[in-house]
Amino acid sequence: AETALYAAKRMGGRRHAFFRPELAEQARRQLALDGDLRAALALKQFRLHYQPKVSLIDFSLEGFEALLRWEKPGHGMIPPGEFIPVAEETGFIVPLGDWVLDEACRQMREWLDAGMEPVPVAVNISPKHLRNRSAEDFRRIIDRHGLPPDLVELEITEGAVMQDLDHALAVLAALKAMGIRVAVDDFGTGHSSLSYLKRLPITTLKIDRSFISGVPQEREDAGIVSTIIAMADMLGLHVVAEGVEKTEQANFLRHHNCTQVQGWLTGRPVPADAACSLLMERLREIA
Ligand code: C2E
Ligand code: MG
Ligand code: MG
């Protein structure tokens, strides 16, 4: 969908366009928020929270997803849904996304240096970020912290791949060769066909929360979820269920051979210190 900023830009260049005050107002708001976001990065107001990915076999911690939060003074914690779309629109997502990857790697390095047993950390990569970066760019950030590449997973959406298929395929292939994992996020909500899926050099499918929420009652959702799990298995891909809130959902997933979940049932996103406590518990379990 065309956004206000582009619409306004286009209108500015066209003498016969009608003036639409609500579009101009929306563009002004976007520009103001973009300025606030750039300032927030300089002022170090962004934080990462970490949500556990948990084994359905023994409920052990198998990884984290890093999720961005803006701690805006006087406004509390602002969730990503309220600013990522604008950052994506204005292009600020590129430096912001670089920061997220760098910060997740820095945090992991700190945990490793503190003697924690490593688990992979996933970072969300937006469509525009993917379009503007090469595999080497991502690799350079990971290398900066001396991390093994297979401790990092990049989560991309089907839309990000389809927007520029050739570039995405080249980047994904290079990432795979480097050992960096790639997951398709919100799987099932995009428009990628099975023939594309077969060609994508990825490691993981993350089943979108909207399907999980209907399981096990809704027949259609149950069918879609069990089919995605079977398809992932057939393609040799790892599969994760997102947004698991209830025991019945976990039971359904286990019954259909999905072995990893991420959701409120097994852990909400938490700040880095609480995530470190989870790593310490894990260390005790291993010992
Ligand atoms: P996502 O990547 O699909 O992340 C999962 C979202 O679902 C997170 O919301 C998480 O808090 C939420 N969630 C997890 N388990 C449950 C559950 O059991 N029930 C419910 N109702 N929700 C659950 P969050 O943190 O608000 O992030 C929303 C979206 O914002 C993310 O969806 C992702 O697309 C985007 N996002 C977050 N951080 C970043 C980032 O660093 N970069 C980019 N480009 N996008 C990000
Ligand atoms: Mg994600
Ligand atoms: Mg998702």
C-alpha cells in the first residue's frame, strides 16, 4: 500500500494533484517520528528483550529471539509495532537494524565471556534492511564480536524475499555458505509459492501466530499447522511455532511432531539480565 510519505512526495511533483490535508498531516507525523527515532538511537534509548525458544520434548531453552523496544523517557516502553513501520518507510530501519544485530552479538559475546553455554540468538531483518545489505555486511557485524556464525539466526518474512527475489536469493545463499541461519518469519501469511520455498536456502520455518491461535479447535487452522509441519519435515527444515499461549496448543504441536515453540506459555520476552538468568539455569541443568 502506498504510504503517506510517498503519496505526499509524488503529489509534490505533480501539478494537477489535489491537495489532501490528511495526507500532508500524516507525512508530517512520519517525519517527526523519524527524527525522534534517529535521536533515540544516538541517545541509546533502544533496548533488546529476549524471548526463549523452548524444546517441546524436555522444555529446555534452545535459543532466543531478540525483540526491539524503545524506552522513551516519559512514555515508558514503546513496542516495535509503533515505530518499525515508519522506520521501514523512511529508511532509518537500515542503521537501526544494523544496531539490533550488533547489540544482539555484543550481548551474546558478554554471555559467552561470563561462561554461559551458548544458544543461538535470532534477529529480525526487515525487507528494506535485507535489500540494502549483503551477506558480507551481516557477517562483518558478527565477526566484530568474534562469534561463531551459527550462533546467529536472521528472521526474514516471505514479503522481504519476494520484493527482490534475485537479491534475496543471492544473500540467503551466501549467508548459508557462511553458516548463518535463516528463518522465514510469520510463515503462511505471505504469498510465497511452494516452488519458491523449495528454492530458498533457509534453515527454519516459523509458523505464524494467527494459525496457532486457532489450534486445536478450528479445523482449518489445525489442518494448516499440521501441513506446514509435515512440509517443513519433507523439505528438511526446522520448524518453530510462534505465539503458543496454551497447553492444548503445545500438546497439539507435540502430537504433530513440532519440537520447538516460542510463546507466552514457555516464556515472555524479557530484558537481558533476566535472559541471562535463564542461561544460568540451563548451565545448572547441563552440569
Ligand atoms: P515477530 O518477529 O513475529 O515477533 C514475535 C512477536 O510476537 C513479538 O512481538 C512477541 O512479543 C509476540 N509474542 C510472542 N509470543 C506471544 C504469545 O504467546 N502471544 C502473543 N499474543 N504474542 C506473542 P513484538 O516484540 O511486539 O514484535 C512485533 C514485531 O515487530 C515482530 O514480530 C517483528 O516483526 C517486529 N520487530 C521486533 N523487533 C524487531 C527488530 O529488531 N527489527 C525489525 N525489523 N523488526 C522487529
Ligand atoms: Mg521474528
Ligand atoms: Mg513472527
